[in-house]
Amino acid sequence: MNSIRPTKWLSTEEVAQLVASSRSWASDDLQNGRRQGAVAWALVDAALGTGLRRGELRLLNVGDLLAEQGVLRVWRLKKRKGKQRDELLVSPSLVKHLVSFIAWKRAAGESIEASAPLLVGKRGRFGGEGLSCLWRSAIVRAGLPVFYSIHCARHTYGSHMAHKSGSIEVVRQQLGHSSVETTAKFYAHAWTKDIEKAVSSLYEPDGV
């Protein structure tokens, strides 16, 4: 298991491009009485803002958003242990978006019972392929390479979280990895520039 390749995660500029495009898609669709853009924007924001796996995203229910605590309750999908319940800290901006999204669902006549699925397609709760298809549509609309799969959102979250926090343990907890070894192997690339900077200026006085 090695550090992930650059083609597996989006740069800061690409994230901004995808976010802007998805938000615009939602606005256009809502103005024209369509729902797909609003759901796609919720998916994109949730995927980039949580790092959840595709199967974990599709299992989110309306009641899993604990807005006052800034928390999402999620089912972690473990290969050896099955599903495990966890609470994930999320950004205030994502909380605000999801609160608005749930309000829109109610206005659109969709169920907002606690057990109701958060992301709903034409036939009910999305399947994995349905989420992938919707994500792919958002990627294409944003003019980004189609090799950016929905799982790349997880690697994007992990990569940028590693760089911002500088903490393997923070990334491990947020992604739900069972060990720091797994996290370190996947996201070693995120610390490369910081290491290069430290090595090149190791004995320079502070402020130089």
C-alpha cells in the first residue's frame, strides 16, 4: 500500500472549480423546477467535506445530522468488522448547507423523518452506482478529468486534511482508519512539501 497518486485527489483549485460549478448547477435547476442539481451539490459538498466512502454516503439519513453539535453520525464500513457507528465532526459551512438541503427536501414533499435517506434519487435511496453517476455528472459539468471518481473525494479530503492539520492522528480519526500506519502510507505525499521546506531551511534563523 503506497501513497496515492496525484490523479487520485483534487488540487485546491480543482476543488474550488467543482464547488463553484455544482453550486451553480443547483441554483439553475432550482430556478427551473428541477431537483438533480440540488442533490448533486449536496453530494459533492458532503463527499468533499467528510471524506466518507461511497457506501457510507449512501447510508446517511436525515437524522444523522446533529446540526447544533456540528456532527454527522455515520456508519463506517469496515472490511473485517462490518458496520460501526461513529460521529464525525464537520465544518459549519457543510452543516449550514445540509440544514438548507433538508429544508428544501421538506418543501419538495420529501420525507425528513430521522430514518429517511438524506440523498434520494428517483427511486428512493441511491445505490452506489447511482451516486457514482451523479458525481461523474458534476465532474463533467465542472470540466474536470473523468478519472476523478467519487472515491477521489475521500483521498482529496485526506490529503488536504493531512496538509492543513499536520497530524496523522487527526486524519486517521476523520477518515475512520483502524491504524495510523494505514493513514501514513496513504497520505505520505501530503507532508512531502513540508518536509522539503524544513530540510532546506533547517539551520536558518527563524524569520529568514
